[in-house]
Amino acid sequence: MVGKTRTETETLMTRTFVAIAVVVAALTAGVIAQTTATKALPLDNLGLEHLDIIVPDTAASAKFYSRIFKSALHQQPVRDTQRYFILLGDLPADRQVGYIAIGAAGQRAPAIGHYCTLAKVYDRAGMASALQAAGFGVAAAGPLGMWPDPDKLELQLFQPPAGLVTAAVPSTLAVERDGLLSPRGVDHIMLRVSSLEKSLPYYRLLYGTAAEQPRDKNGRVWFHLARNTRLGLEEAQPGQPPTIAHYTIKVAPFDRRAFEARLKELNARVLPSPDEPDVVRFNDDNGIVVEVRVAE
């Protein structure tokens, strides 16, 4: 058999090198894609930022909360209603402040609509891939970054800069600006889930096992997030639907007796809180459960 010429040999070697390079590039791309999806979760979180409540009369709710919190009130027109914002601190130039958003419920019952966590990096596509790979049927979040958990409880995600939307301006609503509590931000959110067994794998993937704490004496599981904020999970009792059960705002030290008198004046019911003895728990003017506790 006649041997190959030098040119033929060099051509064969070049083709071989090219083929190897293509295979290596494909493998590298696969590894990079997998790594990106993996790094999207758990979130490198920056803590809880805000929450949203939905009510039948946003103005009435804004007036109620203005007598609870010593805070600025902002508003934003949304279709044929006004959306109000109770700021949980002073509004800096970059608008990075937490808040309670008060939106119109429409035909829905009053409720806590969603809560928001900030992340250093919010990789929407990578997060969707990671959730799908883990068996959670989430295609992608909508434009406002809402992610439903296994019980359809909604988390909103942003990466900084976030804060108060620029469309929100100081409110012209006539309110009694005599709130008693100086808010310092969101303390925690309590999620009532249908099954801890079903929900915990999702939240471990979302926030990481390092954030998870052992079950407390009430059977709740807490995830400790950044900026001294927390997310709690409690299992619903038979007949109870999954929901965002309550939210807690951290505040400056206050006169508890004077505050409970204010709640009575507003016809807001003070609720027992043996499970969280350091809070004042009450129903707001729409029956939503709210807690306040002194910031640490």
C-alpha cells in the first residue's frame, strides 16, 4: 500500500484537530450552561424588601396605616385606582427603601398578595432551568418577576437597584399623619403551606439549606435571610387554604399600651400571640394579620 503524502497527512491531522476542537467546545458550552443554571439557585439574597396587600378600598387602607406608622405616604395611579405605598423608612435619593404596597383587590378577597426578596444577581432564565430540572413545573416568571411556589404563593424577585418605583409620588390623600410607630423594614413573612414535606424542597432550592433553621416548638420552619429578615413556613390545619398568613414590620421602641389603645380606637382587633410573644399582632381594617416587633 502506498504511504500518504506529507500534504495528505497534514490535511488529516488538521481535520482531526478541528473535530476535537468542536467536541471540546460543545462539552464546554454544556458545562457552562449547567453551571449557570446551578449558580442561579440558591439565591444570593439581600433579604426581604417589600410586600403587597390587596384591599377593596385602597384609600381607606392608606388612612388606617397612616395612623399606625409614622411614615411618608406615596401613591401611583394604576388604571382607574390609586396604589398607595407606606414607606418603611426615610426615602433616600436612590429610592432604595422597603414599603407596604396597597393595591386594589377587584373581585378578590383582601389578602397579602406577594412578598419581595432582593438578590445580588437575578438570573431569570437560569432560575427557571434550575427549578425545572428539580421537577418544579415553572416555565418562567412574568415581567414583574413573580414566582409561584407549589401552593401558588407568590414571590417577587429583583436585583438592585430596586426600591420604590419612580412613578410613585408623595400622596395628596388627606390622612391623619399621627402614626405611633417608626418602621425600620420588613422583619418576616409567614407562609401557610399545604404541606411542609412538599414545600421544603422548593424553599431549600430557592434559599439554600444553610439558611434553614430546625423546626421550632410550633412546628414552623424558618429561613434566615440577609439583613436580619426571615421567611417562615407553617403547615395549614385541615380545612385551611394555603396563604401568606401574616407579615411583620420591625419598628423603633414604642409604648405598647399607647399602641394598643390606638388599635382599639381604630376598631382593630388585637390578637393573642403566644407563639411569638415579642410581637403585637392585630387585624388591620380588612382583617389582614399584621405584626410589629422592636428591631434588634
